[in-house]
Amino acid sequence: MLTPDEIRKRSLNHYEDFLRALCREEQFFPLSIYGSGMTRVTDYGEAMRDIVQLRKHSKENTGFGYAVEWKRQTFRRYGTQEIPARVSFATQHDFTRFLGKCSEVKQFERDYGMIIGTFPELAPWAQSKPLKIVEHALDWEGLLVVCKYLYENGRPNCYLRELPVPVDTKFIERKKGILNELLAIVAPNCVDSDESSFELRFGFRQKKPLVRLRFLDRKAAQSSGISFSDLAVPVEDVSGLSLTIANAIVVENEMTFLTLPALTNTLAFLGAGDAVSLLRKISWLDRIRLLYWGDMDAHGFEALSLLRERFPHAESVMMDSDTFARFSRFAVRAAQFSSRSVLRLTTSERELFDRVVTDNLLLEQERISVAHANECLRLRLTSPPPK
């Protein structure tokens, strides 16, 4: 049987169309929610409580909301009774007050007027996505100020917080999603369609990603004119360095990175997060010996494969079955893994990868003892690269 809650749910399904009609100044009421095709009441005794509630919350008792059109139906046990035949809203006030959205709709009308008054070309967007206007209520003055600045001045070439507009310094960062839609319409000359990030797409400066590296040989650092042993540098600057170095080790964990031993002619990179992707931009890694030491799990081998796509000579170290067996008591359960890409792994690496994926295992690199790790690294770097 029909209830006020069911009427509310169905009414909400019409809310976006109602807002769209407001934008277009189209007639929307009266609005029929349930029509003459309502299910016939077969047992008035079972439906009686719902019918009482339906009448109690209808406009005839509350003064607003849905109106019920009643019809008579005769029952063998209860005689002739009134049952609902149609439910509708006669006016906008009935509809919005019933949904508790009177204030929201007034704000929507103000915001919509402001939007098309500033940029008439946004009318089709606003009419197609009225709920976006509601979602960003009270922010439209700031959004339009940002849009107007880029429309008038072009690509700004500054950081988001530096844009000289009267909004708080984090406003644009919070509103990237909606601004991405608006700016593409009102400031098309600012758009670089080949870029995916908001900053690069609209001409803002973007924080340069940093690569962290640590010289494991102080003499090698000094001979390259570098006085720091541990530093984080923009990847473009690292790519431009001229180093007298023969080996590089990429490790996944920061504490492992910090506890690597002194190794002749060697530096280390912290490969956590997306750092492995950044390392692909450092062309001089082509010319030196490159080791990768990561966790023994699906993601560790995936990072190794990603590095090897750019540097086919990259070698794995301590990511083998013997090391796993030696420290297997420290392995833990890992999340299930699936990958669409074909990984670039050696036969022995593939065997261990298949095992950890099948059994959902993870052996973190920091579970390998420091003494064992130091011995393995020194032995590897004093041995010729595998063919």
C-alpha cells in the first residue's frame, strides 16, 4: 500500500527535472506522482492503517504537500470505503515544502541567475546539471570570480594559491572538479587538452615532484660537486646532473633506504609511491648498473617491471625464492592482486611472483636482516651483471 515515505522517494526522483524546469521557465505543476494506475486495494483491513497515514500527512490535513484524489470502492466485509486513486502536487510550494527544500530552491534560483548573468554560455551546462549548482551552493560567487579571471587574463602561470582573486587560498584546490567543467566552457583558450592534471590543463604552475637520493659513497658525491649525502631534488634537476657514479640501487622502504651500507661508487633512490615512474625520466641511468630491491609481493614485482620497461638492464636483488625461504616466517597475508599488464620478469622472478600472488603473501624488504642485506648488496656489486 502507498505510504508518505514512498511518495517522498518518488518525489525526489522528480526533483532534478523540477530544477531543470525552473531554469527553462517551463510549467511543471500540477505534478502527478501516482496516477489512476495505482494498485487496486483487495483487502481494506490490511490497507486501513496505511490509508489513515496517507490522509493524515496529505495536504487536506497539513495545508501543504501532496493531494490525494479518492475514489469509492465496496468491500464485502467493510462496505463502501474511500481509497487513493491519484497522488499529485498542485504547486511548487506544495512540492518543495513537502521535501523540505524551500530554502535550497531559493538559493538555487539565486545561484542560477548569477551564473547565467555572468556567463550566459553556461546556461546549457547548468540546465543539464542542476544538481551541480545545488552541490556547490554559496560557492558560486567565488567560482565565477575564478572563471572570470582566466577568461580575461588567459593562462595564469602561477600556483593555485597565488591567483589574485578574492577567495580563500585553498578555494581553487577544493573546487578543481567543478572548475574543470566550467573553465572548459567559459575560458576555452586556457585549456591544454593534452594535459590531464588541473594545473597543467589550465596553465597553473604545478609543484615539481621530488626524487630522493642518497650517496652511499661520500667521495663520489664530492667528486660530483655535491656536498650533501641525502637530498630530495626535482626530477628534472636529477636528470641534468653529471655524476661520477657507477651503480644505483632503488629501494621501496624509507628505513631500508636510510640503513643501506656504504658502497663504493653507488647511490640509492627511494622508490616509494610513484617515484619509480619518476626515475624513468633520468636518462643517465641507462649508462650505469641499476638494482631494484622491493617487497616480495605482487606490487613489488610490478614496480620492478615498470622500472624495467624503461631500463631493461635493471636487476632485482633479494627478490628471489632463496631469500623468501630464508625469511618466510616473517611473511604475512596480502590483499588479492590483479593486473592487466604483462610483467617484465625473469623466469626465477616469475616463479616467486606466481607464488606470492596465488597465496596472497607479502614479505616486506625491511623484514630482511640488515646484515644479510648488506652482504647481498656488496656481493652483487662486486660480481659482474647477469647476462
